[in-house]
Amino acid sequence: MKILLSAYACEPNKGSEPGVGWNWALALVRRGHQVWVITRKNNQQAIELAVNGMGEPYLSNLSFTYYDPPKWVTWWKKGRRGVHLYYLFWQIGAYFEAKRLHVLREFDLVHHITFVSVRQPSFMGFLGIPFIFGPVAGGESAPWKLIMNLSWKSKSVDLFRSLVNSFVRFDLFMWLTFYKAKSIYVTSEQTLSLIPKVFHNKSKVQLAIAVDPPEVCKIEKLSKDNNSGLLHILYVGQFLHWKGMHLGLNAFSNVLKQLPNVHLTLVGHGPEEVNWRDIVDRLEIKQHQIDWYPWLPQEALSTLYQSHDVFLFPSLRDSGGMVVLEALSYGLPVICLKLGGPGAIVDDTCGRVVVVDKLSQEAVVNQMTEKLLELLSNSDLLIQLSNGAKVKADSLSWDKSVENIYASLMLT
């Protein structure tokens, strides 16, 4: 088929949304489709450099068109004063660019893939051909009981986000987007709840993220230092209040009381670092029991994935959780909350999930403690879950994720 992909964010060798746009395009080409991508001009240099180094079938079947709104619109994006308004203008202009291309190419299908946001519209449905919207995210919200002890600034951020989300059901542009879509894909049940029920018959839950081809799952874990006897827990991600490490640190402290040979590594940075360090001091966690690293190059991060025993990711409202997939692909069992993307990815074959519905912060911390102790106290279980993690990651490759959507549409 001739497929037009709308990917505002699309860039090689990047994570998050740019990686979604790029990897989705490549996976479609590998399925034998001819793919045209509309994206922003600032992605052009990186894309052309990457494509020129690729062979077939990409050189013949992958094309890019670069569009940016008029310069006067760019003012809205400076300092993020009106990035969402800028994005709306981009979507309008991208539609007219798509309309021009459709006259020349006669596409069979148009697919909006990024932004991965249920709050941002697409006008590609007006091309008059089958239109896929998503997978999109953003409907996740942090349970109030788990953030009530945080700063007012943190709580106000989540309250404002929930307020904005509540308007999705009444947004005319979003109604038009949903109405025009042949199929709508969302990353979680929480995001699905924001879509008017009249459109639920054509809506499905599907992750937007995936891992690179499953060769990465064949990497062997590094041999452990048997002399040290240490058990290693790893967290990777931004240091933000909704990443939930105010809960994770308390659980880690509880674990130390029963297993003093446990070590925690945190990789990332962000505004919550000061608060998290204060929690560590208050819990009297010793310096040799915890390491702090800023963002690391992929090679160094790969070594950490391989040398640790458990990946702890207690995020309260992550729609995806790319680091969770990365951890699984290295055979690292994951402990997370039954929330958002991580809660949909992880099961008892590859880790443990903490159900948080209606539970207090103390109860969630206790459950997290129990699950950490269960894994760290049983080497046979760790091996079993490590193997299961690789199997899970293999089922979530980009090729299989794209196939799930296109096979269900009977578009082969």
C-alpha cells in the first residue's frame, strides 16, 4: 500500500516521540509498504543522513516531506509560550501539504502517529481515505492518595493536567478527529476513558512504543560479582514527582531492614533530585547503599541493565515507559504500579505489578516492599523472570507492534 504517515516528531537514534515516528516508518517499509512521511524541517538533516546510509528496501520505499508553518507562527513556540497553538497551526498546514501530495501519489491510507497525545488533533481524516489515529496517550493521571504528601507545586501540576484532560470530550477539533478516524488507538484504558463513548466501537488499546528488533533480547547478562553478594536494583528515568520514587525509596528502605546486601542505582536528572536526596537522608539510607548517576550514554546504560537484578519503576502516570521495555529486553525483571503503560506491559511472567486502586501510600509502599523481597530473596525466581522478560520484549518489537494494528485492519 501507499501510506502517508503524519509524524510531527520523527528523528533517528532518538527515544520518546521522535523515536516513535522514525521506527514506525521503518517498520511499515519492512512490511512491504511504500511510505511517505510528513514531518518538521528541523528533522531533515538527521533523517537524510540516516537514510543515505541505509540500503533497500528503505531507499526505494521511504520518502520524506518537510513542512513548517510560516515564520510568524514560530513566535508562539519560543519559550514554549504557546507550543500547543503552534502545533495546531502545524497540523492545519500539514493537512494542506498532505492534500497536495495525495493528488500526486494517491495514497491508500493516512496514519497520524505523532504527537502521541489524545489532547492534540489531526486533520488528516479530511483527505477522504482511511485514517488511523494513534496510538495516542495522555489520559493517565496520578492517584491523589499517592501524591497528597508532595509539594503544592507538584499537586497543582497534576490537578491542572486532569482539568485539561477533562476538556478532551468537549473539544470540537478532537471530536472531528475521532469522527473521521477509521480506527483509534490509545495506549491505556485511562486514555480510552477520555474518548467519547460513541467512538469506543472503533477504539482499541495498543502501546505506541516498542523495542528495536529482537536481537537485543539475545544479549547475555553480565556475570555477577559473587564475592560481593550484593543484589542490585535499578531506576532509570527523569527525576520528576510523578515518577513515584518517593514511594520507591521508602520501599527500598524497608527492604534494607531485611536484606542489608541490597544496593540501589538511580540514573537521570530533574527537579525532584533534591527532594529524593532529602528522603534518603531522612530514611538514613547510607551512601554506600545508593548511587546517583546523571544521564549516561547508551553503552554505559546497557552495562547497568545487564549488571542489575531488578528494575524498579513506580511511575504514577507514564503512558509508555520506554525504559521498561529496554530493561525487559536485557532480561531485567520489572516491578511497577498497575498504572499507565508499564502496568499494561508487565505481568507475572516478567516481573511484578503493584495494584494501587483505592490503596493508601503506606499500603502501596508495603506491597512494593513485599514484591522486591520476593524477587531478591529467590535466585531461581529471578532467573525465571529474567527469561520471561526477554520473551515479553520479543513480543513488543516495532515490527510486531505495527503488525498488530495493520493486521487488525485487514490491511496487508
